[in-house]
Amino acid sequence: MGSVWRHHAKHLANLLGENDELKAHLYLEQLMLFPVDIQDKIIEDIAKLPRCNSDEIAEIINYYTSRV
């Protein structure tokens, strides 16, 4: 995972930290054209993280990128 994923992860974490789920969905949709159900899974997985940091979010995004 490179710095690009970490950058996207940091931005997504900021959106979720502001409780702006709509913007988070739009960001994921624009970023990788994820379907809505996958967006929900990504956001749900991030919400379950005990310590939300860019590396862990990047791992989640990477996981779903390889499955779509």
C-alpha cells in the first residue's frame, strides 16, 4: 500500500470524523466507483476499528478494491 491509499484514507477518515456519511459515500464513489453496497461495507468496517488511523483505513480500501 502506497502513500496514495494513505492519503485517500486520511481524507475519508476526516469525512467520517465529521459524521458526514453522505460526503464519504460520494468520495468513495468518485474515487473508485464503488457500488453503494460496497461503500456501506467500507464505512461499516471503518466504524468498527478500535483505533481509526490512515493505515488501517487504507487496508480496508485496498481489501475492497481487490474484490470489486
